[in-house]
Amino acid sequence: MTTALLAGLALTAACSSTPAPSPDNRPLGNVTSAPRECDLISARTITLATGLKHYTAYGTKMDKGQRFASCSVHEEPGQEDKRGLLIEVFDPSSDSAEDLENTKTVSQGNDLPATLGPGFTARRKNDENQTIASVYGWTPDYQRLLTVSIAEGAPGRDSLADATEIFRQLKPVLLDRRK
């Protein structure tokens, strides 16, 4: 009887466990498709990568001949400390090769694939103990730097893979262009 009772308990425990949610592997698609925020990044991409349905986006508008500098996306209302996505271009970059190598070392970063050029990916914790997935990429002469950071939180998404894909698609637009 004890064996039957234990078997019954094991079967009940196995049947009552909640299955782990399946990963969200939907592709980001064209990250610059309309409608866009900051005149650059697709609203669909933002929603998929951050998990935010309601957000505020602010940054550089590219439609008036200005050079793009940044786009910051965060939860509403006014929660700037909990950004969902941050894209920044530093042109010129104030970071030297040594600065970038030190950042990579401290953040335990991994090199970008060779096809994406010099740069690295990393996960780090911010002051609120939230995990941030980031990509840093720069021109070979270190003159321009593009960063993409996503505060992890979209259920089932790989934020580092999403940040890398956003970087891959924005690199030709924001980093490889000539002055």
C-alpha cells in the first residue's frame, strides 16, 4: 500500500506542475519598418524585444537632416529608470580602444561575430539589479560607437540575441555611413 501511495503522489505531483513557458522565438523582422519610434526603430520590434505594450519613446528625429544620437524607450508613465531599450550613437566616440576593452573585460563580454565588425555583447546588472543585455560596436578607427541595450523582461525572449539583431540591422544605417 505504501508503494501505491507514493506512486499516486508522484503521479499527482507530475500532473500538477505547470509547464515552463515556451521560448518566444518570433523573429524581429525589419527593425526599421513603419510605424517607427525616434524616426528609426519599428514599434513592433520594440514591443517584441522589450515586452512593453505601452511605452514612451524619445530621441533624435532623423527626418530634418540631423544626425541620429539616441532613442530611449521606457515604460509609461515616466519610468525613465526602467528603460526597455536604449540605442545610442557616439560620433565622435570619446572611448579609446583601451576604454572599450576595459568595458568588455569588466562586463565579461564576448566578441561580436566577425561579420559584424569590432565590438562585443554582454549582460550586466544595473543599479536596480535588473539585467541589461548590451551590444557595443564601433568603427575600426574607433571614431564612431553604436550601442544597443535592452532591459531583460520580455517573457521568453533572448534579450541579448534581440539586441544583437537590432545592432546588425542598424549598423549599416548608423555606424557604417560616411560623413
